[in-house]
Amino acid sequence: MTELAKTFEPGPIEARWYDHWEGSGLFRPERKEAVPFTIVMPPPNVTGSLHIGHALDNTLQDILTRHARMQGKDALWVVGTDHAGIATQMVVERNLDSQGIKRAEIGRDAFLEHVWEWKAQSGGAITRQLRRLGASCDWSNERFTMDPGFSAAVAHVFVELYKRGLAYRDKRLVNWDPKFQTAISDLEVETKEVNGHFWHLKYPLADGSGAIHVATTRPETMLADMAVAVHPEDERYTAITGKQVKHPITGRLIPIVADEHADPELGSGAVKITPGHDFNDFEVGRRAGFKAAEMLNMLDAQGRIVQTQDGLVPAELIGLDRFDARKRVVELLEAEGALEKVEDRVIATPYGDRSGVVIEPWLTDQWYVNVTPLAERAMAATRSGEIKIVPETWSKTWFNWLENIQPWCVSRQLWWGHRIPAWYDDDGNAYVAETEEEARAQAGGKALRRDDDVLDTWFSSALWPFATLGWPEQTEDLKRHYPNDVLISGFDILFFWDARMAMQGMEFMEEVPWRTLYLHGLVRDAQGQKMSKSKGNTVDPLGLIDKYGADALRFTLSAMESQGRDIKLDEKRVEGYRNFATKLWNAARFLQMNGVGASQSIAAPAAELPVNRWIIGEVVETLAKLDKAFAELRFDEMADAIYHFTWGTFCDWYVELIKGAFDDETRAVAAWAFDQILVMLHPFMPFVTEELWHANERPYDLIVAKWPEPEAQRDPRAEAELNWVTRLVSEIRSARNELNVPPGAKLHLFVADPSDETAARLDRQYATLSRLARLESIQLSPFAGTGAAQIVVDEATYALPLEGVIDIEAEKSRLSKAIAAAEKERDSLAARLANPAFSERAKPEAVEKARADHAEKAAEAERLRAALNRLG
């Protein structure tokens, strides 16, 4: 037995045990014949560092993995990082810029060498930080989305999709980032509310018979206008539908078309249509008969004005930045008399989340995947129950997106990433193959050039559940561990990653990628605000680990993770669970000092004493609650069950009940019950539990200990008696505390109308009650005098005479004043909450605080009145 230190210091313990677990291969023990359990980590960006969302996501995954491992399963938690195309390219470019080196000057191959060099030196920060959290991944098989094997799988999938007619090249609108000069996904677009303008314009009819009025927030795009749309049922425009207008700047003749996109209730009901620079207009243009190749483009890749195909853009505008062009276009419109008015507006504007520049819808040739048939398979799997979404409320969102899915733009104009396996001859014909040799064979030996673009990062990560297991090779891991058991994911990547994994998994593996998709909420600050650097309210999980330990942070996140709800992270909760770890530590020290070592059996020891039979039953009940919560993925209920048993039942009551009464039976039961706590608590707080496990001699590590199967029966009679003891002691302690009885004072207890069972319990538990409630005597008779605190437990009434112990009249006066103050504050808060001016206009967090304060004051008033009533 190793004597435990007086104080619990998590830092050294965590570092020592993590190194031991990883170095000993305990995260993936050899269990080839065991039932497999598989979970994949959403691969964090190789550029990333651990944020609080990662901490939540990976804590939940680790809890499930450690639990499965302790159940004896072949638990595989796949770990790896994503190459993060645009983020990594940005980091490396910035590093090179600081050295005076430009990407364009050194060329693609040299730039990629710099990227790989950066990855080797700096790309492992987040994996080191995940170790700080306690993540028990299979690091021996860590993957990277640019590994040769994974890259081969990506190329194979793209080629197969092309062969199946699902991957194709097309000219469509994309979210274009003029700074990085690449298409980006919707996830990388951040919409901001900005102050802008609404310009009202007049377009003259070509026949001189009048004009039509339109409005726009982007007047520069009119240089590529191709139509004006009106609603087909808008009678104001029936007579002129089909006519042409003459563009006030370019002179271009454009038709007035009927399309339901135009809203008769909005403005003039007429809308200018620029299909090459607006997503809605693109669809209107297609319905009007314009082919994508015919749609006018007035911007280059950097967002500067270029000449349109018809050559009608004024020469003075060519080469201007889009925002400089906006000012000049407005001036020209004003000079032409086409500008009617300018209205101030707050405009929802798309920005690149990394570049910080305004995103342009831009018409360009890109590679796409037709995901409609893939989406249908994913929906069918969800409807059949092959995929279970938890919480189920997200199913509606899942189906809504899949039912309305659009072609997926998978090409990116970057250098870092999986280069698209397509080659072109001089005539522009494409040859798609996994290798250049295969492409040349297809082309009959023609000279070929490879596509410069790379694939969207989400394309490769969509293969994560099976490509990490060796696919397309039919490896043993692939056969055993696909499909995965569960995926833990933030809801914010439901479409961009989760749905695409479902689609690609079913397309290439003919099976769902995971059986359960668990979606957790966001971690917000203590006031419920979304965390952001601009608000200054972000929380550094590593800072919390340094201050309180990883176990405390992990337990906080699991205890607050309630299906479908965001987490309001208050540092006080983390501090509270650090105190929980300290409580556990002190209980272990107490047991050590009383000769309690490691349990000698997995099954519950034989016990005769009610207190020991009671604690065995409490272990059984807690395990049942835990098992149910694990089955339902209720992390908050898991944490609640083990917390309340450990702190309340075991530490606060059992340890107190057995003080001074350590016989052989009690030592055996105490050792067994504490071992069960360590095992049940380990998935949540792995470090402190492993340390306490090894405070006694052990033949194996806790991380691979067996999940409890106590093979014990609950004893209803013992449970009833000990629950009665704890209730009676709690009531006496509450009365003493509420009435300011000095802690050292011993009181007499009088019992009126006890049943035979209560009388027998009072006799059996006399020593325990006297010690825990600080009683001088227990008398089975009513108290005849006055000035006694009254307590009722079950059928019996208990009296604690206080004459001479406290000043009863002074105590009554104190309580009366405290009641009045609490009730006054309670009523004031109630009036504020009842006032619509407050409840409807105040910030939600202010209303919520007022409700909490009201509930607190109401409870305080009720408690104080009960104390006053005790005195009669």
C-alpha cells in the first residue's frame, strides 16, 4: 500500500499516467476475439489548437471508449488530423511572407515542400493537447488525410464517382473568395449584418414607352445584367413582359421575363437579374433559357472588373476593384438620370471566415458531385433505423437538407490538398484516372496537363470511417470495425461532414458508416453567449486543465451535456468538480488509515451488518442507473448517478456511518465499494481514479479493469433502515443549523408516537445517531415542555429541547426579520417578472437571472418559516 499525499495535485499525476498508458499500449490492448467497438474522432485541423468545443467532443468520445474497453470489447478510437487545405495554405503563406518569399514566385512543388516541413515541425500541437485531456485514442495508428494510403483512397473514390456518372465538370456559381482566389464551402462563409445602401434605379424600355424600376444592394453587378424579372401574375407588368429594356450604362438590350422569384409585395415588384453573380439570379436565368456558358461575367478572380463577353462594359471601369467600381457606377447612373434614390439598409453580407473579405458569387468551371442519389440512400437508412440520430429532434433538419440537396462543388483553387486526378489534352478533353499513366493510356498517348485544382477538404474527410481502416484494401480492421458504432459530432457540421460520410459510406461500403449519430450542442459562456474572440469570452481548456486538472474539466463537460442543449460553462462548476476529486482523494486516505486496501473480489463480499448490505445495494442501484444512461447516451445522467453516489451516499454517509466500526466485514465491503466507485468513475475522471487504484497493490491497471457486475441483491430492509437513519440525521442537522445551535452542544431527543419498527431502529442505531446528530440521549416519550425544535420523520414526531442552549426569543425574532426580508425581495422580483416591460424587453440572460433569484428567495423564505415553526 502506497501512502497517499495529504493534498491532491492533478498535474504530475496526469502526465505520469498518460505516458504510462500510451507507452504500455493500453489504449488498444490485443483483443482480436473480443466484440469490436469503434468510434472515429472528427479529425481536427492540423493547424488547430484545442478549443472548448474540441474538449467537449473528445471527452464524450473518450467516455464511451473507456467504458467499452472496460466492458472487455476491442475498443478502437480512430485518431488523426485533417490537412485543412485553405487554413494550412494560409498559415504557410503567412510564414513565407514574413521571410520575403512569395508563393507564386517559388512555384507549386517548392511551396508544398514548405507545407510538409511546417507540418513536421508544427502540425502536431493539437494532438499533444488532446493527450492533456486524457484522450485514449489508438495513437499507434494515427492517420492524416494526406497520408499516401488515405490519398490513394481519395483518388479512387473520385475516379469511381466519375465512372458512375456522379462526378462531372460544370460551369456554375460558387462562393468565391477573392483574397484566396478559390471557391469555398458554405461552412466557410460567415454572414454579417453591415450598414449599406439600397439603390433604386430606373431602366428605360427599349421602345421609349416608359421605364421599369428596380433596386439593388450591389449596383456594380448591373454591368452583367441579362434580364429584369417580374412575377407572372403581377398585372402591372403584363403588357410589357417580353419587351426589352435598354441598360442605362452598357446600352445592352435585355428582356423582361416572367418568374415567380420576383415578389409583387416587395418594392416595385421588378428585379434585375445578373445570373453570373447571384445565386437566385442564376436559377432565374436558367429558367429564362440562358445557358451557363452564355451568362455574363464582369469580375476576375481578384474581384476586379473585366470586360463581359459582349464587350459593352465602359473602358473606364475595366480593372477597377469591385468596391471602387461601385462608386463609379453610381456616379454614372446619377449622370444618366437613372438613379432615383438611395436608401440606408442593414445588409446580410457574406464574408470568408478566414480571409475576412466579402465573398462573391462567381461563375466558374468547377468539379461537382451529383449527390441526389447518394442522399436518397442516406435518408432511406435513417428511416429504416440503420442510422439512429440522437437527439431525435435533429432528424427533421437532417431530412430537410438531404431532400433539398444541391450538387456539391468539390474543387478548390489551392495548391495544398488532394490534387484532382484529371488530365486534359490540348482540346480540353478530360481524362480521369488514378494515375497519370492510366490517363495517358485513355488519351492514346496524347500530351496531357494535370488539373491544377485540389479537392474540397470535406471530400476526403467524408471517407474517414472506412479509409482510416485501410480501404480500398480489405484489411482485417476494415472487416471488424466497419461500420463504426457511434459518431460524436457537433451539430454545426451535420451537413458538411456527417451527411457526406453517410452518403459516401453507403455508396462505397454498401453499409452505413455508423449506427448512431450523436449531436451535441455548443459550449457557451456562463451567461449563455456564444464564445468569440471579438467578445473576449472564449475559454481556454488548457488553462482550465492547468488550474483544476483534466478530470475536473472532463466531468464538468459530461455533467452539463444534456441531449440537444448548449452548455453554459461557468468556471465555478469546474472548480466544484475539482473539489469532487479532492473529496474522493480524502475518502481514499481515510480508508487507507483504517486499514482498507484493495478488494479481493469482483463480486460483492458477504455482509450481515445493515450498513454494509445497504451500501452494496446502493452500488447495484448506481450501476443500473449508469448502464441505462450509457445505453441512452445520456451523459448528464451518467455523471449525475456516479457523482451523487460517490459524494453523497459513500463519502458523506457510508464513511461517516462506519467511523470507529471497522471490523473485517466492513473493511472488505468498504474496499469493494470504493473499488466499484473507481471503476465506474474512471471513464469520466481517468487520472485520479488510476492513481487511487494503484495506491493499493494491483495486478493490472484500472484502464483495463472489468466494468462492474456485482452479482449482488439489494436488501430492502437494510436500505429502508439506513435511508431512515440518513433522513433523521439530516433533519436534526438542519434544525440545529437553522436555529443556530452551537456545533459542540449535545441535545436530548424525545420521540412521540414511534411505531415498533421505529423504536427498534432507534435502539439498534443508538450509537450511530448519537454520534452523527450529537445527541446526549434518546427518550421514547413526548416532550412535555416548551421551546423545543419539532421534527417529523415518517409516523413519529421528534422534539429537541433548546431551553438554555439558545436564546429562543432572540432566535424567533431573528427568524421573523429574515423571513420578512426574504419575502420582500421575493415579491419584488415577482413583480418585476410580471411586468411585460421587463420580461419582453430585457435581455434573456437578465430575465433568466431574475427568475433564478426569485426561486432562491422563495425557497429561502420557506426554509426560514419552517425553522420558525419548529420552535412552536
